[in-house]
Amino acid sequence: MMPQQTHPFAEFIKILGKGKRGARPLTQDEAYRAMKMIVNHEVKAEQLGAFLMLMRIKEETPEELAGFVLAVRESLNTPEITVDLDWSSYAGKRRHLPWFLLSVLVLAENNIKIFMHGAKGTTDDRIYTEDALNTLNISAARSFKEVEAQLAQQNFSYLPLHYLSPVLNDIMNLRYLMGLRSPVHTLVRLLNPLNATYTLQGIFHPSYRDVHQHAAQLMGQKNMAVLKGEGGETEKNPDSECLIKSVDNGILTEELWSPLFSRRHLKSDYLDPKQLLNIWQGTTQDEFAQATIIGTMAVALKVMKKVENQQQAQDVARYYWEKRDKQKFL
């Protein structure tokens, strides 16, 4: 009986799993080659599970994350569509409603083209972007052709991950089999599939700010920003200090935004997505919601260099909010 050859993907599992003294992180090139095999369906299910969990234990380095993202981006075959801002949305909201969606829609009203990509989870305790958009009668795109049409019509489009990359969507859904997140939950936020001029990302764990920032620089992303968003979404919590780490024209920078309130607001006992429509139309007033919407918009305006400083960002965002078309979603 001929001896079996070692599977090519085993190289990467061995690098990660060779014990406390022998194991090491992947180089950017190794990470790129590993992810390229994964997205091309060239690995066994057992290998994928082992790889994901080994990565989960050690957590991703910027070099690994950059390699993963570059491999995935090559697999997407995206068309050339002009976009100003890439906005990822993968966490879902549990404590508060996704007020950031109203920030995005106001920015879109002011001629900023925003492409959003995300995914729905299966947990009942979170509100996901696609469902919240349905409340506003905004349909998710199902192809890049629809993305292009929606951007032309309303300067905004949301594309679910299962249309953007079915293989990544399948891997993300392994969380319910494994009980743990994987590197895919991190890399999807950095995808910027349409190569937008600016990217804005939200994370939950503060340590990931540095990883995202340095990975973006390694990938040659000239202008990006990452913040610890409320619930892990790209949303500035007005009750908390907010440290934003950026790549500004290729240079690493950071900026601290102060809280807007001296006391923290209590979370609602029940989250009703219809409140998004009520707040937009002005039939309901909510101090926390409005501060979140304006504050998140202000961060985006500052990142995109539409304003010179934080105060100007707040003022312009407030002006945009006050002049919004309140009848749009009737």
C-alpha cells in the first residue's frame, strides 16, 4: 500500500498547532495561501475546523488578517462601482436599536455613496441590519447589479454576506456548531469589496482596534477608521469615551472623542424596530437615539475629511439630521 501524501493544507495547521514552543503565527503570505485554499474549497472539513479553532485560541495578527482579506477579495470578482464609504455590519444590536442606520441614511441624503455589507445571525436576542432595514421599507440587494442600481437611486445599498461570499457566510455560520467565533468574523469587517475611498468599522473587543488598523495599513488601505462600537456595530455610543484608530493617507493615527453625557442611559426593556421610523419622522423624541445618530454621523464626516474638527463634525451632522426628509419612509 502506497503511503499517503500529506495534504497541502496540513502545513498551516502544523504551523499553528505545533505546541507551545513550536507554534508560531502565520506570515502574511502563509495566511493568504491558507485562505485562498479555503475559499477555493480545497480543504477538508476536519482541516477547516482545526484551523479555525487554532486561530481562535491564539487570535489573529495584523499580518494574518491582511493575508486572509487579500485572498478573499481576490475571490469576489466584484465589478467597478464607485463608492465613497464602506460600512460593515455584522454584530447585530442587543442593548439598543441600530441607530447607526439612520446616520447612514442621512449621509446618503447628502450625496455620500455608502455600501454596507453584513450578515444575519440566528439568535433571537439581537436585531440585525437586514431586518431593521425592512422596517424602513429598504430592501437588501441580491447582486452587485442591484447594488449599483440602489447606489444610483438612493446613494445606499446593503448586500448580505451570503450573496457577497457564500463560502464566508457558511464559515461564519459554523459558530453555531462550534460555539465560538472564528477569524472570518473579523476579516469580513475589513473586506471593503468595492474598494471604497474610506472605510469605517466597528468592533466589540477594544484590542481589535490595533489589529484592524495595522492590517488595513498592510493591505494598502489609505483611509480607514475603527472604533469600539455600541454592541460591536459601527456606532458611536454618546455615553462613553470613544477612541478611534485610523489610517489617514497611509499613516497610523488615533483620536479620542469625549462622552456627550455625564450619566449613562438605561437600555430599553424591549427593542421595537418601528422606533427607527418614529425617530426619523420626528413623532418620537429620544435623547440617546438622537445623540447616537448625530455622533456616529460626525465620526464618519471627520474620517472622510468633510470637516476640520470634532465640533464642526457635530455641527454639520446636527444640521444634516435637522434637514432630513422626514416623509421619506412613509
